[in-house]
Amino acid sequence: MAKNNNQPLPPTDNRVTIRNATKRFGSLEAVKNASLEVKPGEVVLIIGPSGSGKSTLLRSINRLENLSKGDIWIDQDSVTEQDSDIRKIREEVGMVFQNFHLFQHLSVTENITLAPMTVKKMSKADAVTEANRLLKRVGLLEKADVYPDQLSGGQQQRVAIARALAMNPKVMLFDEPTSALDPEMVKEVLDVMLDLAKEGMTMLVVSHEMGFARAAADKVVFMDEGQIVEIGTPEDIFDRPSSERTKKFLQHIL
Amino acid sequence: MALLKSDTKNEPASPRGGKVKIDVGDGQLIPDRADGSILSAWNIAFFGALSLLVILPVVKPDPYLRIIRFIPDGVLVTFQVTVTSILFSVVIGLFTGLGRISRIAFINRLATVYVEVIRGIPLLVQLFYIYFALGGFLQLPPMASAITAMSICYGAYMGEIFRAGLQSVPRGQFEAALALGLSRRQAIRKVILPQTIRIILPPIGNEFIAMLKDSSLVSILAVSDLLRRAREYSSVTFQYFEAFTIVALVYLLLTLFFSRLVGMLEERMDTRGKK
């Protein structure tokens, strides 16, 4: 748990910097010595077999998991320093979950306005205006007053994206955003993500959506057994992977 | 008994047009409660008790009407003890439940020890303890002792209900709230507790009914509740059978009334948000 306070700060043009990240769950090393740098506006796709540590690494970026070793920064702010203001950092890092995790007791609008009103002390009128703008953007304005259990999976995930965007984050983390969706709903979510990528949002996405990767990703990271095996452009990774492990994995999913 | 049977029988639909009907599966595992039926268990019990309570004084006014005139004060006291205790015990239960899931070891341990100790001591013993054993220092009047003992005792049970309710809200809800920048406290207040309350309202209603019945124990502390009034009456007249029959019927009516109320609340919870 002890953090080294004398680590040199990352370069100022990095948005996300991960250095030698290691996460242990008991005797299991979920992430082993992973390092990754993401520039502003970059879209990074993380792929790998289940249990390879992709989600754990992603969840470490807003400290939903505490690293056992190593450091993570958002810009120049340390995430892993125990005395850093993690709430400030979480405001700037939006997260979208596999199972949406919309607040079941709140309407769609209330889901989106909760954090801006609670954390940023935004007035209700401003928060609702902003929520409507975001709902229009994800194409769900007519669902503003319904509850999450009345929405399809794809609609719920689009609301979840709008909810994260309401905090005006610098970085968006997507943890398998389409894995829990029926096939016909995957596209509506990916379309929203593609738009975001085009607008220059910095994104880290754990997903196996090849189409999205080729269309939007600047980098693809392949992880296996907790290690980052290979980093490259989508073409590098998918068309001419250099590592045997990558090749083997791609054969399974293609 | 014959009445009850006709209530639960579950006749299969007759095959249409004499065609062969293929039964898939062997019917419902748990039969419908048949609440809508006039002969539902609740209706039989409630209206049976009610009509006895009306018929007895009419047919035999000598002891029964006098008893019914004598005990209403006790009903009020029973209500007073139950309602006050439930309010206190819900508050105690909320903090105990939060304590039980606290990450601060001291608070967690404190809440857990409270629950374990109180649950392990019979309510009657707790009543004696607060009124007689601690009476020397506290000097609490009987009513206050009764409410204190009931609140502390049921606070422990409520604590477990709150803990279970808090833990039954999926962990993802909490993580989503944290990821948006809410503090733990804000996440619990704005996201977890509102969902907890929907889950725990029915069990709290059941505790209320249990409490209504257990409040009869306070009659040993010279609190003139329903049971005590009946004892006072019968100790003078020696009409034990008549007095306690009426008391049993009144308790039954009260608990049936509240159990129906809880049932209705439960149904409203089920349909909320699905307009």
C-alpha cells in the first residue's frame, strides 16, 4: 500500500499515465507490472481473454480498485496516492459499466442530474437543461421521465453514457459496455461511442468490438494473464500481431 | 376447516371442445393466495373474530359487554407502546444497520456486539432488567421502561433488517455513485438508502405486528395495556375465560388489520415505477 512519493511526474501532454501497475487479490496477481500512456483525445481499446486483468486495470484508473503497487495519474494528479482527493479525480473520469448500474429508484433525468447537483452543487434548472441536451445527444429525449426498468438494455447503456458525460469528464472509461446487450442493441451504443470519439473524448474501452476498434481506436492493447503483451494500432494488432499469444487469442474471437 | 379447504382447491381448466389437453408441468409450485376470494383465510379469520366480538355481547351482555367497556383504555396503551417503540427502534435499527456495514472497525464491532447481545436475551428478561434491575439507578416510570426495553430489543432486529436491506442493493449501484464523484456518505444517502427502504418496508411491517403482540409483555411492569386490563378485570370477577377470550379476539383483529395493511403496502411497492 505504501506509495513512493518521489516518483517523477508524468509528461504534461499525457492524459492518463499508468506505471508498473500491479494488483493482487490474495495470491492471484490480476495485473502484473502494466504500463500505459494515453494522450488527450486518444481512444484506446483493451482486449484479452477473460480473467486477463483488463477490467481490473480499467477500474484502477478511478480507484474502484486499489493498486498493490505502481502509480496512475490523470494529467498530473495522482490517483494512487492515498491522500490525493479521489473524489476530485472521479469527477473528471466518467465510467460506463457492463451492467449499466443505473439508479433504479430514479427517473432517467434524475439519474443524470444526481451527480451534477450533489457533487457540483449545480442548480436543478441548469442540471435538467444539461440532462436534456445529453439525452437529445444519445437520442433518448422522449424517455426523460421513465424509470430504468422500463428501458431496453441499449437504451439503459445510452442513459449511463449520458449520466457519465453530465460531469463533463476529461476521460471516459468503458468496461465491456456492449457485453450485456442483445446483438441488435450493440450498434446504438457503439454509435454513441463513435460520436464521442470523433468529438475528441479521451477513451479507454475494454471491449472486443473489432468494428469499433477499426473505426475509432488509435491504439489496441492486448492483455493476457495480467500483463500487457502488445500495444499497437488496430491494423498492427488485428492484421499482423507480433506475439504468439495475441495470434492465438485473435483466432478465438474472429 | 371445511371452509378453508374449498378456499385452497385449485381446479384445472377443463379441456376445450373435448380435445386432448396436454398438461405441461405439474402446476404452480406455490398456489395463489386466493386473496380475492371471499373465503380467503384472512377474511375468515378477520370477520369470524369481528362477528364473535359483536355476537357475544349481544347474546350474553352480562360479562362480555362489561368486559368490552372495560378494556378500550388498554387498547390505547398497547398502541402507544407499540407505535412509540417502533419509531425509536427504526431509528436505532438504521444506525445499527449502517454500523454493521461500516468500514470503521470500532463502529462495526459495537453494532455487531449490540445485535448479538440483545438478540440473545429474551424480551421479558430485558423488561425486568430495565425496570427492576436498573430501576435502582434509572428510576424510569413503568411506561418509559417498557418503551425503552422494546425499542432496544427491536432495534437489534431492525438493525439486521436494515443490514440485509443495505447489502441487498447491488454493489454496482454504490460503485456507479462513487465513480460519479459522490462521497461514500452521499452515495449511501442518495442511492443506497432510498432503494433499501423499498426493500425493507414489508419486513418492517412484520416487525410492527410482532411488536404489537410482544407489547403484551409490558403488562408485567404495571403498564395498563390490553392484557393488563383483562387481568385487572378477571382478578376481581374471576371470569378468566370470558376476559381472555375478548383479549385474544381484540389482538387477533388488530394484527390481522395490520397484516392486511402491510400486504397492501407490499403490492404498492411492486407496482411502483411501472405506470
